[in-house]
Amino acid sequence: MSLDNSAEPARSDRPARLELRGISKQYPAVKANDRVSLTVAPGQIHAVLGENGAGKSTLMKIIYGAVKPDEGEILWDGRPVQIASPAQARQLGISMVYQHFSLFDTLTAAENVWLGLDKSLGLAQVTERIRQVAGEYGLDVDPDRPVHSLSVGERQRVEIVRALLTDPKLLILDEPTSVLTPQAVERLFVTLRQLSADGCAILYISHKLDEIRSLCHHCTVLRGGKVTGEVDPTLQSNASLSRLMIGSEPPQLQHRPAQLGELALQVRGLSLAKQDPFGTTLSNIGFELHGGEILGIAGVSGNGQQELMAALSGEDARGPAGSVRLFGQDIAAASPRRRRHLGLHFVPEERLGRGAVPTLSLAHNLLLTRTEGVGAGGWLHMGAIEAQAARLIERFKVKAGGPGAAAKSLSGGNLQKFIVGREIEAQPKLLIISQPTWGVDVGAAAQIRGELLALRNAGCALLVVSEELDELFEICDRLVVIAQGRVSPSVARRDASIEQIGIWMSGLWEVPAPAGATAG
């Protein structure tokens, strides 16, 4: 990405759009914000950078009126304000796109957007406006689809369109590009730069340091709930920003040549009619995966990833006989429990609700996929379960209030580390993982990727679904692309290019393939 953010708003005598003075927020187990001060000018794109659990999301929720600060002052256009609710924030002109989405599953995308707007427009008018804005910004949103039928990436696009429709004076974006393709990110940046040029202030949270350097005019760094620095990101390198954020540079991954083991997963002729009217039909899916290698699946969200993961994990057991084999055994109709017994473990893309039960403790969430600590007759040995959770928390550096902390109390990145760690510690023979580092800071992302490579080096077979091409190129041995329910031939990572994979993501792999591409 080019550093095309030279259009920082000129300084003037106008008051700041937003000013925070000494904001603090204490939770039972942690002080999320400790006397944080921050100033955002009209038209400024201002990054807030920090590792998982640094207090970024709490601070944004305070600005948006979803959390009340314990102390401190908020000024809006130079005047002190009390932002008591998101509704009041929207009246001021503040709009927010959460990292964890706030959409009603049973309503359509248009109905969700309509709920957040004043009722001067009817639903039909809002639906038309969504189509206009989505088309203008290249966000690919179908307003008539029920939210429960949308992938994570599609839901994120609905949230972004909803925010843009409010004509905000301050737009807060929490990890907005975590499940967008590189092309969609570039289109979003064009949108944000135009909003900035029109005077909209933007608070931008991201762990992607290249994005911050490319897009943002100013950067405030948080560590442990405190402001530890303010910099011009265009004058920084990724390494220097990483040092400001986590105190060090992330370790370099060691990717040695794969040592292939036995055939772990064989998918042949997997065709499944979509169960949801807005889902994707899988058509003749086929690929193979051996122990000791990582196969990456690239693609734009909504092209069949959810349906394929359901067929492989056992959530959808309608596959034709013999279409899915695990170590030679036909598991197409097997239950998730049977597949786990054979060594298949799965990390879904949705952390809260599928990867973890929000209200249960971390210790109890271990029991979703693990049976250690469960005695005869189903008796739970909580001491052993809590000790196991504590070891996992320590190994994966999860910031939490101990094994008894509720899953929903963790930041998104810390919950992701816990869920990934839970499945890695189960010593799987085949690990299927979707969006492994979504919303995770650079240090934690390097740790997770390092753990995945260590699993692969120990002989485990790994299938990684990710919309971050850089991640797939960093850790995978081979790549396939899923588009419109079909899967491309596989190509060795060394023979692939981001440009070629981008073409394939449009479903155009009938063009001459790179050297090294194979049908399996």
C-alpha cells in the first residue's frame, strides 16, 4: 500500500471534534482505561493502536455511550458532553462499527440498518439507499438477506454501510478490514479518505500496521490501559510501531519445507445444495491434505466457506457417501463427536456464540470440545478443569481474570487466543481453522501462526481458511481458492502470487495456471 495520507486537515482555530481528558474505567479484574487523553480534529483519521486487552475497545464504547467512564471529561466540538447512550451519540453525529457485530439475526440487512436510523425514511427507501451506498463503495451488500444467512465478512459490510448512511461527523471503526479482501480494503480506504476530506473525523482501530501507516494522519498508542505514545504513523516503520505497541518486534516465523505424512483428509465429489435461500451451493468440491502440511483456502466471504466448513466439521452431514474421508474412513455422515474422536478439531470463524458460550467461564468453555476432567457418569472434576484452563491462559498469554472469567469479558483477540489454544492443546491429527488471527494484535498473530507451524511440523494436517492473503502466504504450503461454491486446483505457495490468487478469487482459474498447480 502506498502512504497516500498526506491530506491531513490543516490546523485551524476550530475546536477539536472530540477531546477526551483523563478517561478511566475500572472492571473487577482489570483497569481497562487509566487516565486516557486523546484529541481528534475534524477531518483527521486518527489511529488507536495497542495489543489485545490494551483498552482500545472499551475507550471506543465510552465515546459511543455504550460504557460509562468512572472519571474524566468528554468534549464535543469544544463543549463538555455526557454521552449516556448510543442513541445520544448518534444524535451528536457519532457512528461506530463494532468488531463484534450488533445485528439481529432474524432481521434482514435492510431492517437492521433501518433500526439505527431516524424514521423519516421508510424501509423501501432505506433499502434503495443501501443499494446505492453499497454500490458506490463496492461493499457488496444484499439488503434483503436475513443476517443469520450472512458470513462474518458480509455482516461487517452491513455494519459499515449502516454507519455510512448516518452521515457521521465522527466515525469509529474497530478492526474494519479484518475480513475484507485487499481489493475491498482499497475501496474502503478511498471512502474513508473522501469522508475525511469532507470533514468527518475518523477513529481507526486496527492491528494491521501497514494500514495505519497508509491511511492515518495521527496515532495514539495504548498499553495496559494507558497512553504510552503519540506519533505520526507515516514517519514510522512496522517494526517501530510494533515496539511502541507491544514493547518488541514480533518473532520471525521459521517455515521449513513440509515433510508429508499419511493422507489425512480426502474430499472428492462433495456437492451440497444450499440449505438457506441465501446460502451457497457446493459443487464438486475436491482436494487432499496430508499430515505435516498446511493447506490454505482463500476467497471472498460468502462464496461457500461456511457451507464447506459445516460439511467438514460435521454440522452438515448430508455429504454423499465417500465424499469426505478422514484417514481413509468415510465420515461424510459422521457426527462432530465422531470426527473429534478420530482426531479432527475445528475452530469456527465466529468466536462468541459458536467458538465459545459468552456467559460461561473459560474453564467451562473447555468442555465444549474437550473431555479431560470429566469423570465416570459425567461428573466434572472442576479443580482439574480449572488447572487446565489456567495452563492454557499462561501458555497463550491470554489476558483474563483467571479460569472463572466469563468468555464475554475478554477482548476479541484474547478470546481468539483462548479458543485456538484450546484446540491446539487437544493435540489434533487434523485441525480445521477459520480466520485464525481475526482481530488479533501483531504479537499474538505471530504466536498463533507459530503454534500452527509447530503443529504442522509435529505431523498434524492443517486446513486454514483465511481472507488475509498475507497470512496464507506466510504459513501455508499449498493454496486453493473457493469461489461460487467451487474450489480451484491447488498451487504450491512458492509458485503462487497474490495477483494470481486474486484472479482466482473471481472464479477465473481456467486461465493458464502457475507452474506447480495440481488438481488436488
